[in-house]
Amino acid sequence: MIWLPLTEDFTDKAKFAGEQNIAHIINVALQYPIPDRNYTQDGFYIGVDGCRNGWIAAVLDHGDLRLERYESIEALICRYPDFDAFLIDMAIGLRDNADQIRPEQAAREELGRKASSVFPIPSRSAVYAETEEEQKQANIKAFGKSLAKQSLAILPKIRELDLFLSSHPEYQNRILESHPELAFTRMKGSEVICNKKNYPGFTEREWILSEYLGRKHLSYFYDEAKELQCKPDDMMDAVCLAVTGALYAHGLCETIPANPERDAHGLEMKMTVPKKVLQ
């Protein structure tokens, strides 16, 4: 070991190259937001994830966390018409053809081994087709490929949200699409490997969120899930999006893509996620 004086120029790349250069170390450290639970204490933030026969909402009301279940987006908005941020894990903005760009591909590339958590979003014509076969054929006509089981499963909720936004234009581009796995990855600063449905994956995500929620333990989700008739990981995802909403309200989010296109109804096709770099 060699001890060096504090007067040494540690940014000298000729002497301290690569990862040992202090300028490099500082730049890496600045790549990720420093968790600050105060972000969640000063506003009203809603995170929403789909669950069986409805929606699970995580409500962060000036630091107080509540978990609630609603049968429809309409019912949720009737309960909370005003908010500082509202993020949802569901597609907003639908493509009519393959030339239009939605955020799925960029999100998959960033998620790596977790890429399969981002489902292909059906075309607008497929979303409004009546039968499963008609939905598949409509998607083939628009994009040249059919629909996977996962995409068919979320199609009714995509339609519900799109219809709500069409009939309530005041919420267009205020209710924002996000993705929990990508949000977790960016909050952590590296890939979240373990499956969220298993205990190790659940506790890892609990630890990530606790950095923003005053070290709250979220293990009670298992009991709460039984009462609300949903899955604990659905609750975890909703809380993640509520925290992401708090970051968004503090200017600590960005969109994928950076310059989103709008669909035929004026909805921006983007995901709102935590920034990689703290400005």
C-alpha cells in the first residue's frame, strides 16, 4: 500500500487511469439519484397496477401509504380526482402501424434478462376488436404478427384505460404510463435479478423502496393482499410507481423515448421512469 498526500492530483489521468481516476469515480457516483425519503413526504402520489378483476392503487398521501383496490379506473379517479402524479403500469397511446414508435423495445434493451416483463402492446384496431381471433387478425394486419397470451390478457385493461382517457381529456398526458421493473432497476442502479414473486425478489424490492419510504417494512403486503384479493407483487409494483410519481414531481424522471410520438388520439406513447443521472 502506498500513502499519497492530499495535495496529489487524483484527477491526473496519466497517473491514475481508468477506474482508479477520482473523476471517473465521481462521475459513476453521480449516475444515480441519492434516495431521499423527503421526496414522498410533500405531495399526493398515486401508483396503479392491474390485478384480477380490477386495479390496485398505492396512495402516497404526504408520506402516508395506503393500499386500495378499485373495480375500474373511473372509480379510482372519482375517489381521487386531483393528484400531484399518477403513474400506471398499463399502455397509454396505441399504434396504428409498425412505423410508429412505442417505448417497449427500448425498455427491453435496458432490462436485459428481465426484458420478458415488457409485453408487446396490441395495435389500436386489435384493442377494439371483439373476439380473440379478430384481435389476433387485426394485429397481424397492423404489425405483421399475432398476439401472445400475455398481450391478450391485458388487452381489456388497455381498452378500459384508453376509453377513460378518450372520455376524460383533462387526464390525457396527466395519467402517465410507467413500468415497475424498469423503475426498480433505475432506483437500484443495476439489474434486479430475482423474481418478484419469490421471497428473495420481494425483499430486494422492499429494500429498494424502503430507501424512499423511511425504512418502512412492506412484509405486511402478504396479509393485505388476502384482504384486497390481489397478489403481493401487484401491491409492490403499485408502490414502486407511487414512489416513481414522487420522483417525477421533483423533476427526477425522464421518458422513454426522450421525444415521444403521439398516437392518433393525441396520447404520448412513452414510459415515465426515474432518471439515470441526477441533474
